[in-house]
Amino acid sequence: MLVWTGGTVVLAPAAHAGTVTPTVHCSLPAGQGEATGPQQMSVDLSPAIVDPGGKVHAKVTLGPSPATSGLSLSNVPTTPSIDFAMSGGATGTVTVTGPQINLDIPSGKPIEIPPYEGDFIIPADASGPISFTPVRNLTRTKVLGSTYETPCDVVGGGGSIGTVTAEGTAGHPATLTAPTTAVRPSTAVALAGSLWTVGATPVASLCSADGGGCDTGKFVSGTLAISSSGELTGSAVLAPAGTVPDGSYLVKVGDGTKEATAPLTVKAYQPGGPRAIALSRSGAPVGSVVQVTGSNYFQDRWINTVGLDAGGATLDDTAVYVKSTPDGTFSVDFTVSDPAIAAIQVDEGNDPATVLTTPFTVTDASATLSAGAAKVKPGGTITVSGGDWPTGAAPVAALCAADGSGCDSARISGSTLRITADGTLAGTVTVAGSTPRAVYALQVTAAGAQAVTPLTVAPSFVVLTPSAGPKGTAVTVLGQGFAKVATVSVVGLRADGSQTSDPARTKVVGLDGAFSQTFTVNATDTVAIRVREVLVNPRTETAAFTVQDGSVPAGPSFALSPPEGPVGTAVQVTGRGFAPVATVSVTGRTADGKQTSDSYVTRVIGLDGTFALNFTVRDPATKAIRACEVLVNGKIVQQSFTVS
């Protein structure tokens, strides 16, 4: 600081520095006991004059501590700090923390910390000379993956090691608010405030209730920021429960110029019931990944998951580890890597009292595969499904010759295939546009599982639903790849290729080259159904149909859930027996059959003739809900609905 006096530049006086040798009492970590004895402390404070709320720099030199180590340790990450009690122009406690260093600690000799430097901020309401008296040293060391604290409290002797004078003004003090209810370790603590230094970087630390022992390491990350108007926003994430014990603290935020504190209570999650575990699958083939979940565990604890053989012996190579969350739950992916696995065992922190075991069966890798309609155009996409696949594996599709040979993944231009947690294969595959017309085998491989299913690739084709049934069966004929707006004729064929006695049906092809039409099979000598374009190419496609004994399948039907409810009820409408790929329209109906004021809902029917949708009843005059096929056969079904 420079002070102008009568045109002469006068340097501000250096702050008073001093040395004291108080008696300190050290509490050693890891059950090593306690130590008491003298320790010299030399501190140099600067500048001598500082604005209220301003920053003070401290150089700290400590003599050998009465604490010793029973082991010789090398390159131990160590962070020193010292607390000072203020008196005179300000009261309270401030902390100087040095940078982390790697320290060699000899066995049986007093531990000596090299000199270090750090800053602290005096209160914004400070005024006049402030005296600083050491009250505690605190050393944090990291050994074998854990952090240990060695506090050395001043219990006798000592005194002030220096003074600084607070003069001038640093503006209004910053404000800080923190949650008033208890927060859990490992969670984000929302902080807010105003009157902070614009452009500065806020840093959070956690202090003891008296304001000492402040440690930025008690927060592992954060999103704190200061806006252009000086508003503090964001949060700071507390360290795990082993680092931040339950208790009352002060959270301190400093931006390099200003500083503020707020009380904070930390309380770790306490289980509300017995521990419980669950598996996403009770059995799976080797290579699968099973999700193991648990609840009612202490937070931030290591959860050990391992496979057991039939005799209860641990299969060490199967072990996986994960930490429990702040809400006492965990989730871990367990790989079925050993065919001998007969059970899965979970424990908390290797505590035998917490062991839970659940049976598990290693199954054969007998994956199944289906390609839906089993027909697709070159460049077309088809839905694929299956079961008993190894979870956690990435499925890969290829197109093979009909006998399963010559598999080529390049003939599959796209895939959305995935395997769910229960081993279900789902998704689509897209056949390359250059694929020649032929009957192929679609192959899917995932980990050690593999399956094939027939797949016909053709520019045009027809699919029958169903492809077999008794006399009188209404067959939905679905066509793809026909000429747009052309008329097609649908007839039954005998074994010699002649037309059956069933009357022909006709249909206009849509702009997408597809159509759907119902054809009733009454002729018992029917072996196939043929579709032919009329007055165009004529393009012809045929699909086999088998006439069976028995009665005609039930017609279209649908159900409402719930069948009654107040205005505003969302009713799930499910139907079956409709034309595949046709569009169904669902409407509300009044007592005289007229459409209600409610908006209609449409849905494209699946290849299996089913659909599901939600219809919201808003018109109190609704007495029924009706489903009707659009532009196909005009099938209509209706169910009563009661507005309660």
C-alpha cells in the first residue's frame, strides 16, 4: 500500500511479525494416541494496513511437532493449516492453509512441516488494530487412499504473533445463504448470496462451528459463479460421508476479496429398513450382464458383489465393486463370466453381518430370432425381435444365403438392434438398397450367442395375416412395392395355379406403393393367394395359404380401460383382429350414435392386427367409444363408456 503525504511517497509499515512457543496437544489419527509438548510458531503478516474485509497474507514457519509417526513414510501428500483467533479490532477465527506438498516422515522423530504461505480475509466490520493468536495447527495427510487429520490444539502459553490495522472501507459485506435443513455428504449444497465481487471466482470451504479448520477439500466439486450484478449462484458438492462426518458446520465462501459464512448441518443417510437386493434377471447365459440393485444401505459405502458356486465358495474373478449413493441405494453391472455361478452375493464393506445372497441360474445360450413379416424391399426396414440374448452385448446383423453360409454384414445398411436387461432383442434392421431379390437368412450375433431367421428380399411382395385358417377365414393381404394408384386384384389359387371359386377383391394402391385388403377364403382347395396389378405392368406376387380344420377365427374386437370415469378420463383403447397396417380411427359417440365433440384419435394397426391408444373423454354426453378402420374394410366395433 502507498500513502501520499505532502507530495512525498511513504511506504506503509510492515505488519508486526512474531514468534511464540506455546504448548500444543496433538490427537494422532488411526489409533496412534496423543502427544503434548512445545512447538515454535513464527508468522509474518502483511500488509500492516488493510481495508475491512480485505486480504491478509501470512508466512508461517513451524518448529518440530511433538507428534511422531510409528512408521517411516515417503512422499506423503500433506496439507498444513493454522487457525488464528482475532482480538481487538475484530473477533472470530481465521485459517491459513498452505499448498499440498509431498512429505517424508521418518519413524519416531518429531514431524516438521516446511514453511508455507497462505491468505485469509478479515471481517468486513473490522476496525483498528487486530491481534492474531495461534489456537491450532491442523495437518491433513493422504495415506493408503484415505485422508487423516492431525489437530494440534494450543493448550498453554502462546500469545499474539502479529497485528494488522483495519482502516478504510471495502464496501458492504457479501451475504451467503445455505440450506437450513440437514444435507447429506456427496450431495450438492445450493448456495446463494449478493454483493460479491464481479468477475471473481468463488471458492467454498467447510469450517468447524467456531469458524476454524476451514477446508476446501470438504467440497469435491461445484458450480458456484458470480453474476454481473454480484449475485452468487450455484452449488458445491460435499465430499463422501467418511470425509465429512455428521455435525454442525459453517460453510464459507470467499472470492479473493470478500468472504461470508452460513451455518450448515450435515447428516448422512440412515437406512429406514433392512437391506434388500434384486437382480434384473434370475438366470442368463454366460457373457450376459445382470444388473444388481440394492436399497437401505449406509451411504458412501463400498458394496461388494461376487458370484458363488453351488457349494457356496466365492468365485473371486467375478467380483465387482461400487459405492452406495446418498440415498442408500446402489446399482452395479455383474457379468456372468463363469458357468459355475449358482448364486450372487452382496455385502457392505466386507461386513459379514450385511451379507445377502440370491440364487442365479446360468442358462444355455439358446437365443431366438424373428423378423416379423419376414419380407422386405431392398433398402427397406424390418422389425426384429427375440429372446434369451446375453445382456450387455452389442448385437450385429448380417445377411446370409438361405442355408446360412456366406454371411455379409455389408448387406445390412442400418441397425437399431439392442438387448434389454431381461435378454430381449428388439429394434430394426435396414437391408442395403443394392441387395438382389432372393430368400436369405438374417443372422444376428451378440457375444457368444447367434441365431438366424428366413428373410425374403424383393422389390414387391405380399404378406398374409393369418397365413393359415379354416374355411371362412378373413385374411388380411398386405402388399408392398406395387405401382402407385394402380388397381390390384386379389384371388385365391388352387394347386394347379387356377383361380378358386372365391370372388376376387380389388384395391387401389396407395402413394407409397402399399395396400391392405381383406380376402375371405371359403374355397377349401385354396393353396395360395395371388395379387396382380390390373392394366399396368401387370406385376404379380403370390403367398401360400393353408386351409385348416376348425371354426372361423373371431372377428375384430377391442376393450376399454377403464370402462367408466369422470370427464377428463384418459381411456386406454386396445384392439385386435384389424387389418395390419390399416389406419383405425377412434371416436366418442352419443346415445343416438352421433360423434361427440371430443377429438378423434388415429393409429396405424400393427402387423399382428392389434393397436393401442389413449382416448380422452371430455364430452359429458359420451355413451360409447367406437373404433373404425379407415379406407380398408370399414370394420367397426364399439364399447359402452359411462361418464360418472
